[in-house]
Amino acid sequence: MTLTITPAQPQDLTQIMTIENAGFSPDEAASDASMAERIQLISDTFLVAKEGAEVLGYVVGPAFDQRYLTDALFDQSTPNNATDAYQTILSLAVSPAHQKEGLGSQLLTALAQVARQQHRQAITLTCLKRLVSFYERNRYRNEGVSASAHAGETWYNLVLPLAD
């Protein structure tokens, strides 16, 4: 079977939500309605890794005009704006059965290709301390503790400059 990375489709939602709920706490996880809205509004920056019809993982986030994410981005989606300088990542998750296979890094690379094609300056995300080293291995820079209060956690701002 061959791995493909393509834009998310509405029929992927059930599998995406299974992975989302396995990878994030109930307070952190997106709702079904929120994820469906993201598929509808920002499918160009909602990528899924698939083997056949099976979703193995995904990465999603809207374009944004600020260097760091705000908590409001998790609450409501809007279509990507062509002039926004930043590509965000709201969720990156891989099925527990397929972790440690490099899929997360492959999804990050695929999203970076899309962001470059859309002329973004950088990719920005927040993550928990235990994930900082993963993103650093993928060339993201830790820019310190985020102002985010999402799910009552301490988050870190990570940024990947996309300058050619």
C-alpha cells in the first residue's frame, strides 16, 4: 500500500476525530463540528496522510496575520486569506498504531510545501513542552512560552521560517 498526503475530505471526518481524540485530552481536542468546519473552509491547509482509504494522521491550520497563534483560532474557522504571512498548525496528530513511523514529520514537510506555494513567511504553532524537541528536530525554533490559555495548559510558541 502507498502512503498519500492529500487535502482532507468530508468523508475523512470520522477517522480524523478518532485520531484527534486519541492524541489530545478532552479539553484540548477539537469538536466534530469544529473539525468539519475546518475541512469545509480550509481544506487546502488540512492535509491527511492515507494508506488507501485509511487516515493515518493529519495536520491542519488556517493562514494567519500574526506570528503567534491566538486561542480564538481554535474556536472558529475562516477561509484562508491569500495575503496572510503565516501558516498555523492547530492540530498535528498521527494514529497511535502508526506513530514512530515518521508520518508527523512527513505531514509537516507537506504543509511547508503548501505554505511556500501560498507565499507564507513562516509556519507557527503552539505545543506542550514534551513535544518541543520533536518540532525542533523538524527545524522549528522554540520562541518561548505562549500567551495561550487553551485547555489550561502551558504552551510553547514554535516557528519555522520559510525563507528560500
